[in-house]
Amino acid sequence: MPNFDYEAPTSLSSALELLGQPGENRPLAGGTDVIDQLKSNRRNADLVVDLKRIPELLNIESNGSGLHIGSAVSCTEVHNFTAGNGGFAALAEASELVGSVHIQNRASVGGNVCNAAPSADTIPSLLIHEAVAHTASASGEREIPLIDFFAGPGQTVLEKGEILKELVLPTPSANTASAYLRFIPRNEMDIAVAGVGSLIEVDPSTNVVTKARIALASVAPTPVRAYAAEEFLEGTKIDADAIEKTADLAVGSAVPITDVRGSAEYRKELIRVLTKRTLTICLERLA
Ligand SMILES: Cc1cc2nc3c(=O)[nH]c(=O)nc-3n(C[C@H](O)[C@H](O)[C@H](O)COP(=O)(O)OP(=O)(O)OC[C@H]3O[C@@H](n4cnc5c(N)ncnc54)[C@H](O)[C@@H]3O)c2cc1C
């Protein structure tokens, strides 16, 4: 492990001051990505700033402006808060898939987002809810739609000294359901070969989809939305044929690579299957 200084401030202003200083200063939330990256020399740091003692980053609440998830809130807490809340089912499912129980107790959803892996499990669920990233730095605050947050594998648009403060997700309507599924070659502790989050809002009197959001993991340099599939499904009466056609269109938004986990063609087929399955689960949840 390379040498670096470590600070664990208890206020956001102190953290921002530390991170804004000259040098390679790196936030740490749960450390489940960053410690491994430092150990294996994939990232370096002069100073690591632990965010886990800053109360406002540990807050999760639902209010008139939606679901607010502080950037250091653990996957376990996000799961516990969202499980049983129909509209946020995809996020509850995704946060329970990250690593193992031990990892989920330590790892944050904010860290999953800021690590910006194309395979990150919580990101598709956040994208289908049109999450907004609220950021803070010593020079001010910004609101960035999450879809614009990723600049490439492991890269975000955050600037030096800027951190993710919280994620804000609008409250879905009563007629909304969501689901997240990923495929991994074994039961746990692996990264997604492909993942799909789907959200639909359906008019119960007509079965017409009034809103569709589909997001894909592990099939592009960043997590992506399947816009063509969403556009087709919105305004369409949902049934098996519509789901089939939507899944075909979702494949068109995947630009996967071939690697040890699977070929590009295999990943595209996974997107077709997982889109169908997540939309079918959404329908079952609305019944
Ligand atoms: C055994 C194991 C299994 C795993 N399984 C999965 C899995 O199934 N699915 C999955 O998606 N991931 C998995 N991961 C990866 C990791 O656990 C997740 O990405 C986790 O959510 C990261 O959260 P963290 O709080 O530990 O982030 P950290 O490691 O603390 O930080 C991750 C990155 O984000 C930066 N960062 C953290 N917080 C902020 C902030 N507020 N503002 C700006 N930058 C910030 C850090 O500097 C670092 O670059 C696994 C990891 C391990 C070790």
C-alpha cells in the first residue's frame, strides 16, 4: 500500500477545504473500491478524506422533493429504506446485489456512482429514476442530471475538490413499477456481464405506458439509457408483443466489448433477455 495522509473530518466544509488543497486528494466513502485501487496502484493519493463521519452525507430521507440519498449512505441502508416501496424496487434490488452483506454494510451507493464503473449495479436504477447528482466544492454547489455525470470508464465530470453530496430521485407516481436484473456467471461477488433497470408508469384503465425508462450496465463505456426502446414503449399498450419489440430496440443501445466475461454478441442477447424479464416483472408488480 502506498503512503498517504488520512483525515476523517466531521463537517462538509472541512472535507471540502481538505479536498481543495493542492495534491492528489481522494474522497473515501466505504473504501471498497478505492482501497483496492490504491493497493494495486491503479489510483494514487497524497491525502484520503474519509466522508463517513459527516452527518449530512449519511442522511437518507423521502420528502416533498423526492428521495434524498446522502453520498456516504451504505447500500444496506438504501436497500432497507427502499425495499417495500414499490416505485423504488429496482434500487432496492440493485443495492442488495452489490458484493456481499459485508460489502453492502460498508459500500455506499454514492461510491458506486463516483467509481463510475460501466458495470456498477446501482447506476441503472438511479438512471431510470432520473436521479440528479447534487455536488459541492469549496467554490459552490452544482446539480448534474446523473445521465451527464459519467465521462468514461472510471471517469466522472467531477472537478478537483468537488464531491457528490447527495442523489435526489423524484417520487414516482402510484402507477409506477421498476425492476433491476443483472447476469453474472456465478451467484454472487462478481461484476455484471450485463445489467438492465426498467421503470414503467402505466395507465390502469387502458394499459398504455405513460412513461418508460430503461438503463443498461456493462454494455458501453458508461451506463446508458435505451432511448429508442423507451420512445417506442411510451404510448404503447403493454403486452407480450410490445415487450418483445422493446427488448429488440434496447439491444440497439448496447455497444459492448468482448472480454473474458462474455462476447459482445452474448452481452447483446443478455440485454434482450433482461429487458424482457424486467418489464415483465414490472407488469407483475403493477397487477
Ligand atoms: C468483494 C467486492 C465485491 C463487489 N461487488 C460489486 C457488485 O456486485 N456490484 C457493484 O456495482 N460493485 C461491486 N463492488 C465494487 C464496490 O463495492 C462498489 O462500487 C461500492 O458501491 C463502492 O462504494 P464505496 O463507498 O466503498 O466507494 P469508495 O471505494 O469509498 O469510493 C469509490 C470511488 O468514488 C470516489 N468517491 C467516493 N465517494 C465520493 C463522493 N461523495 N464524491 C466524490 N467521489 C467519491 C472515491 O474517491 C473512489 O474513487 C465490489 C467490491 C468488492 C471489494
